[in-house]
Amino acid sequence: MGITEQELADIALTVAKEAAELARTVRADAVREVTTKSTATDVVTAGDTAAEALVRSRLAELRPEDAVFGEEAGGTAGAGVTWVVDPIDGTVNYLYGHPWHCVSVAAQVDGESVAGAVVEPVSGRCWTAARGRGAWLDGVPLRVSEPASLDLTLLATGFTYDRERRVRHAAVVAELLGVVRDIRRGGSAALDLCAVAAGWVDAYVERGLSPWDWAAGALIAREAGAVVLLPGQHELGDDAIFVASPAIAAPLRAACARAGMG
């Protein structure tokens, strides 16, 4: 690879911070230019496209030999390092002025995330991780929570833009409400994964995500000690992600299966 995973994490943080600052400064004008993708509620703002263009430009300067795979402009994986970019994760929140949104940049090798950064434009918080080197929030090391039982588990989730999938997942969440402490729905998969890493929630499950949604956040959660099962790695559905504190991972996984997830 010719570069360490920590060096890749440093690059991810550098470009994510620049993109986050751009997204923050242009928001007032950017949300006036909105298009849609898969559904009428699946929006793209001018801030999304501008932030991804900046990330691609900076990566072309810093790592010209690497491939880039982004939510807005696409791309394919390369033979070496591939950068997986979500220029604004939580675009609906960004559109509404809700602060729970972020820029997510991850470096992958052979489809596995080895470094990543998630930066929040509004708060300026910076989440980072490098494979085997831990996860950090503004330089402070992260560690997952240790809930005593499933009924004391705070569970985060989200809902895809596809109507049929939303309805199915809502039924699963309704069942889970009876066995966990409570449910949180923030609207940014990357930040929900970071919240697991920080112990702000105990677990996170969702369906219908794309790689750019979880590429950096899942690594941050794993490096903080979470059990991370990506789409295609478990029985809960090929499009489902399951991330949890080891203390309750097994009973929560069983509860998700009983509730009909997968």
C-alpha cells in the first residue's frame, strides 16, 4: 500500500474538515438548489455536490493514484486504496437546519475500511479511526457502553427512503420497543455509528444503507469495541447493518430476528 493506515486517517480528516467547512458556509444558498434521487424525499442539495467536488479535488492532489467512490458522482473501487465519500450524510437534516449531519470520508482496501473520518459542520466535532489503532473524538479515545441488559439498551435506528422498506422496518422497530429501553432516530447513519462508539447509544440497526453511509462510521464503532456486522455478513438481511455493544449484542441480534428483521 505504501502508506500507513494512520496516514490515511489523517488525510481523511483533512479533506473531511475542509468539506465540512464548505458545507457549513454555503448552506444558506445551497438549500435553495435541491434535486431528488430515488424518491421525492431523497434530496440532493448544492451543498452535497459542492462538498463532494471539493473532496475529489483534494484527494486528486493528495492521492492521485487512488480511486474515489462517492454518493453523488459514483465511481468504482480501485486495485489499491479506494476512498468512499458521503459529502453530507443526513442531507434532510442539512436541508432543515438540523445540526445532526456530517461529512464522511473512508479509505478502503479490498472492500474493507482501514481509515476514516466523520466531521460535523455545525459543532466542528471530528471522529476518526484507523484499523488497529482505536477510535477518537477530537483526540479523546472512544469506548462503547456496557449496558447491563437488553431492557436497558438504548437503540438507534433509521429508515430508508423506500416506502415499502420503511413500513417493514417500522414494524420491526415497534416490536423492539417492547424489549429495549428506548429508540433514537437521528437521521444520519454515520453519526449514529459514531454515537455507538462514544457510548451515547448502545446499538444501531438499519436497513437499506449504501457503503458511503457506513464506511467510516462502522470502522469508528468497531475500533471503539463494538460488534459490527455489515450487510451480507449475518442473517438479518442482505441490506441490514447491525452494530452493538458486546454486552448486549447476542440478545439484541436474537430480538431483531424474532421481530422479523431479515
